[in-house]
Amino acid sequence: MPNKSTTGLVDGARSLLRATVGLIYPTLCLGCEVRLPEITDDELPICPACLRRLPRATTGQVSKRLVRLPDTAGVFNELFALWVFDEGGTIQRLQHALKYQNRPQLGERLGRYMAGALNGEFGHPLYDAVFPIPLARRRQLERGYNQSRRLALGMAEVLNDHPDVPQGLLVRTRATRSQTNLSRAKRWINVSGAFGLAETTDLTNHRVLLVDDILTTGATMTAAALPLREAGAMVDLAVFAVVAV
Ligand SMILES: [Zn+2]
């Protein structure tokens, strides 16, 4: 255990470092690139004006996506999407930063923000667990982290009673191709049956939250929800953006 004076020194060095890094690499708004003052752990690198302009999503926009897939009736309980995806806009830059710029902390920040909005919309629900969509092994190796897991960890910090974020229970049971550039029907064929539980688990009377970054066709989310449903869980869905139909 470091003693108090060492902790003070470390903290001092850390804030000095942060201030120096802030001078060299100031945080810029992902929307308008205005320089932001130092942001807290709960804030996003988006200025208040750009944040207000982001299009809020509705449950209807998510369900419109899901009804186009086979086998989805009754899979999900509540549906939550924070924003509507804006190709070439702030939300796409946020997604890009999260996935490709080695910024796992941004995922946790965004997760905390999502959970605040979800709490407001669903009246502070109580979850037994939060499951991120497991990343394909190769992608995990390339990226070094699973962005959905970072979102889930951030959400769990803010949700009632801080639910578990189990690792290694919901797994990919076979390799799939990247969903990019596949048609809706092909996406479903590609991921259907690609997820399972690593061990027999009884989730009867459990309410769980399944988390991903962007919902495009909903094929991946639905395929990942099925084993949780089969184990008896009630599954809610949360993403930070939905691609509107
Ligand atoms: Zn801005």
C-alpha cells in the first residue's frame, strides 16, 4: 500500500501530467472541434451546443429495425437507443474514436452517459447483469479491448446496485464474417446461432441488459439475446445509436 504522502505525490504528478498533456493535446469537441475545458469522467468530448443538437432516438426506431428480422418476436423486453446514427456526423466520429483510436475510457464515459439517459427513460430499472456483445477474437486482439464491454462497464457503474458485467459467459460459438457490406438477410444468416453460454446457467427471473455500440439491422443483438432468453432471462437492449430505417 502506498503511504499518504506518496499518494499525494503521485496525484500531484498525475494532475501535472494531465495539465501538460492538456496543453499539447487539448480535448476538442468531436462535433465542431472547439477546444473544451478539462472534462470530468462523466462528460463526453462534445460541447454543450453539439450535444444538444444530437438526434435522440425513439424505441420505435429500434423496433422498426428488429421486426425486419426473423425469429425476433418476444426476444427483447425494453429497447433503448440514445441517438440516431448520423453518417459523417458527430456520432459517427464518436463511434470511430471508440473503436479505432485506442480510447477504452471513452467507452466507459459513454456508458455512464447512456445509463443516465436509460435510467430517466425506464425509471431506474434493476438489472441482474449487463452483457456486452462479445467481440470476435481477432478483433479483440487487433483493438486490445472490446468497446461494447467498456460501454457495459460504464453503464454498470451508474445503474441501480451496480450489476455484474460477466466475462466469458456469453460467448461467440463460431467465427463470423464482418457484418459490414452484408445485406440484411445475409447478416442474419451470418450471425444466427453464433452466440451461446459457455456453461449451463439458469437465468430464470433475471433481468439482464445486452449492450452494443451501434444497432444496424439488429441481427447481432438478436442472435446474442437468444441464448440469454433460452436460459430464462428477460433481456433489455441498449445501444448508443441506431441506424434509422
Ligand atoms: Zn461542438
